[in-house]
Amino acid sequence: MSEASAVQSAPRPAAAAAVSAPPFIAIFRNEYSYVTNSLRRLGVPESDLEDLAHEVFLAVHRRITTYDPARALRPWLFGIAFRAASDYRRLARHHREVATDDIEAVDSKPTPDDALAANQARDLVHRALGALDLDKRAVLVMCDIDGCPVPEIAEALGIPLNTAYSRLRLARAEFTNVVRKMQGGAR
């Protein structure tokens, strides 16, 4: 047996796995904005958003061979982003005191009244999400904003299905109460 034929007949498990998984560069290009929006919804400040998104994609690159193409991609990505945001929040250097709750988002371009109202509504949602426990927030964001079915959420977050439903119910109730309090205090 020649050397060339021995090389060709040798099994290549890494190459076989790479064929079944979607190419990393396509995932990065198509899902970067989804990951950054998910991280933002999970409470990562704008100043650290890009760095943490890149950390998420480094984890995706490391785990791409374990991805099952039969499953939806976004819940898998959200699970990785959730763990990254959770780790980020545990670091002491990310605990900051905020002097006031009246911090407005910086927008470099002038906005019409409709955009202002949308920004205020988005800010209200982000502040209300920020008041929720991270575990409840993750389930609420995946279900009500990203539209993922609860069984996929439970699998992506590694929690029992009934726990996912319970967290979703509690998160919706808390979110509604927080929004009502914020709107009542603004009037």
C-alpha cells in the first residue's frame, strides 16, 4: 500500500463532523446581530457588548462539532450567550453603581417623534428586563422576544421542562408588574 493511499484511507473524524455542522463563518455573519441583541437583553452593557459577543463566538467555534443540525440554531446560540452573560455578571469588575436611573441612550443621529417613542418603549423594556432574575429573564427573552418554543428553551438552558414553564409564568407576571410600576412612576 502506497503512502498516498494510506493517507487517503485514514479516517478523519474532525472533517466528517465539520461537514454536518454549518460553517462557522456563515453562523458568525448571519447570527452576530442576534447574539448581540440577546446579550443586550440579558443585561450586558453596550460598552462590553462587542467583546462578549466575540467570546460567545469563540465558544461557538470550539463547540461547532457538537452542534446537532437537526436542532434550531438560535436556541443553541442563546444557550451559549446565556452562559457567557451569566459568567460576565458574576465577575466583580462588572458590578457598577449607577448614580441615577435617568440615563438616556446616546444616539448620534436625530430622530423623529416616532423613533423617540420607540426608544422610550425599548428603554422601558430593557429596564424592566433588568429588574428580573437572570434565569427568569433568559426564559422570557427566548420565548416572548425570540419566539422559541419552551421545550427548546429548556433544552438550551439545561433545565427541566416544568421549570422552564414555571420561570416563564413568573417572569411574565414580574415583568408586567415592573412595567406598571415604571409607567405609574413616570406619570
